[in-house]
Amino acid sequence: MADVQVRNERADQLVEAAEGLFAAEVMSHSGHANLSARLDDDSFLLTPGFVRGLRPENLATVSLDGQVRAGQLQSVSAEITAMHSTVYRIRPQVGAIIHTHSPAATAFAVAHRPLPCRTEPMLRFGQAEDVPVVPWGPRGSDVSVRGIAEVLERRTTTAAVLLANHGLLVFGPDPAATAHLLVAIEESAEAELAAAAIGGAVDFPEGAVEAVRAAIARVAS
Ligand SMILES: [Zn+2]
């Protein structure tokens, strides 16, 4: 069982991240989202099925094989457990995951268009490549979860995926970094859509993205 202090710390970080995402207006208009944070090799904290007015004590502890060990999940959250546990399993360094339907990023998901990396914040917050699209599968289904796993295995450095006809899934070392990347991705999607009206977004100069990628690799190693 995860340490109580670690649990409380992660829970506070998740609540803060959720509040920050509402304040930044990047959450789904419905308020639908789910956030999680890894506790140890075998378990993570997961939002119970709502995120508005979230309190640390509302978070459930779930094992990587989907068993609820403490707290309660509404059926809506029980369905998406595998979406989170798959990412934790494939990416041992991932400490937090956020899923929501940020409107501009969801436009790319609906259009089945990868979101290019063409803004400074996206580079800075760790997505120095396009955000790939995972083929559609019913929410939380085996097809959907397998699709996420396949894309993550192929795209070993992406920190986010678009879920076709659905929304966005972002992951990072901790809740704050993951939330910052989500904001950067939504801003990039908005900028891409706005730029389309004035001739279209333009790539970084040749070599710029590769240079940042190399710098990120140096810091990570
Ligand atoms: Zn969703």
C-alpha cells in the first residue's frame, strides 16, 4: 500500500492541476475530465468521475490491474481505468495523466489530424513532435486501449495523443507538468486553427525542433 504522505501529496497536486485547468479554460465545456497520478509501481490515484469541486479525499486508489483499493469510482470512471493504467505500464517514467476534451485539440481529434509542433510553449513543455491520433474505439474499450498502447509503442517520445472523435490524453512526470503541457497543446491547437484563416501555420526553421529534442534528451539522461 502506498505511503500515506505520498498519497496526500499526489492528491493535493491533482486537485491543484484540475483547478488550474479550469482557470485556464482548457477543460471540456461539460467539465468532463479524468486525472490520475502514480503512487508506486502498482497503483495510482484517479478522479472519482467528476472534477469540478474535486477534493483530495475524493480520489480513489486503483491498482494497475484495475482493482479499486481505496475510495470509490463512479461507473463513468471505472470505464476509463484501463486508459490510464496502460500508459503507466508502457511508460514507467510517467507520473501523471490527464484526459479531457479541450475544444481546439478536440477539433484535431475529430478531423483525424495530428497536431503539429509549431509553437514555443509546446516545445518548451516537452512535446517536440506532432501529437499523433489514436484510431477511434468506444470509450475505455479494449479497442481504444489497444490503440493507445500501439501508438505509444511506436511513438516512444510523445507525451500526448489525440483520441479520434473524442479528445486528448496527456502524460508527464507529475500533475503540474502534465497540466502545463495540456495548456500548451490547447493553445497550439487554437493557434493552428486561427492561423489557417490567414494563410496557415508555418514550421519552425529547419533543425530547431531537433535541437530542442536533443536538449530534452540531455536533461532526461
Ligand atoms: Zn473523454
